[in-house]
Amino acid sequence: MLGVVVAVFFLLRLVPGDPARMILGERATPESIAALQEQLGLNLPLWQQFWDFLTQLVTQFDTGDSLVTGTSSRLLIAERAPVSLGIVVFAVVLAILIAVPLAVAAARNRDGWADHVVRILPTVGMGMPLFWIGLLLIIVFAVQLHWFPVGGVGSGPGEPLRSLFLPALAVALGLAPPLIRSLRAQLIEVFEADFVTTFRAARVPERRILGRHVLRNAVLPTLTLLSVSTAYLIGGTLVVEKVFGINGLGTLLFQSIGSRDFPVVQGVALYCAILVVIVTTVAGALAALLDPRLRTTKGGRS
């Protein structure tokens, strides 16, 4: 995580554009620009800026105050993070609800029409940029059908879910295709296993075989893929927020990049890195719960 923030710190300094000049505008005098640079500490040597940044990060867990508003970047992120986190969680749930039924239908009807359709859909979905998916959802479900609102998050009963549904669906439609492919392949492999043949010979109901045995064995690689896709998931959420006009971390990030608000950009990068670590850890814990072979015994054996 620290490596990500350090990399962002130095990369931001390579981007053309002076934060002081952007804050004051094009008509600012050299004297006023120099005064603001001194006030913000931008005239210090780069190593000194980095040391001050690192000290504040370690002691206060804060990447500094916004150069534009003067507000702590930690507070700005805390205001926006719940919305972005809601989209991430909602998108994962929707992606699973999309991927599992389609993968099961394809695996149970291998080489049938359902399998062919399911194999084509992920290819189409993976070839579409997220902002196009978002725009299509807005046109169909918000503009034409008026089913969902666009722009901001409502505060009435059930309004937050309605407001976040389309953004989460856009991210889910981008996340689901690789999950469908992975789960379909694993399901086909498990369906052909000897223990499934034994269960069928014993006349165990197909639904019970699928729910208790096949899915449990097939879902582990897909769960690993989901954890690996966390970076895409978070990046997609930031992009989709901009498309839907939602005031989350994505909007904050793009605004901060445009104004060269270094502390806020660094704070968002740190938050996203922490989120990646958390999701990966949770996915590993779930995999261990589903597969006892992944658990470590008290004696140190797997």
C-alpha cells in the first residue's frame, strides 16, 4: 500500500501544471503565485515535501489538507467513500447473481443453445468499455423507461438503492463475463467427476448435487478470479461514478487530478489500495471456509 502512495506522490509531480497557478487562475501575478506556493509548501525541495508527506501519513494517517479547499483529505474521502463502497458491494452481488445462473445453464446444457448464447455474451460484454455500458443503461432505463434516477443519490426510503442500481449494474456487467467463463469451465469439469456420477447413480436429486457438491467445488477458482479483479472493480466504480454524476470517490479523484490537488489524489490512491487488500483477504478467508484443504491445521499442516 505504501508503495502505491509513494509512486503516486512522485508521478503527480511529473504531471505538467502548477497547483498554485491553477487555484489562482490565469491572471494571477508571479508574486501571488510565489506567495501561494510558499504557503502550500510547494516551493520546498521535493525530498522535503516527501518527508513531510510521509511523516503526516505515519503519524496521523492523513495525506494532508486539500490544496484547493484546505479541508483534510481524510475527511473528504470519508464523506465520499460510503457511496463508492456501496457501488462496489452492490456490483459484486449483481455480478454473482448474473454469473451463477448463466454459468450453470451453460454447463448443464453443454454445446446446446443455452451454452452457445452464454459463451457469446461474455465476449460481447468484455469488448464494451464501461462508460458505454453506463451510457446505454442511462438511455434505456433512465431516459426512455424512467425506472431509475440519474445524478446524485436520493435520500428517501429505498432511494439510495435505486440511485446506485444502474451504476452498480454497469460495473457488474463488466465484471460478470470473466466470472461466467471461469465458473462454466469449472462446473463442466466437476459435473464430469466420478463422485457426481456416483451421486446420480444413487438417484440423489440433481438440485442437491448441484447446490451441495458441484457449486461448492467449482466456485473456488472463480472466487480467486473475483479477488484478482478487485483493481478492475474499483477502477470501474470510479469511472462509472463520473458517467452517472454520482458524488463519490471517482468524482473527487477526477476533480483533484484536474486541479492538481496532490494530497487528495494520494489519499484516494491509499484508500483504494487498502480496499484491494481487504477484498483479497476476505476472498481468501471465504475460499478457506469453502475448502477445508486450504485451512492451516494447528500442527502447521494444510
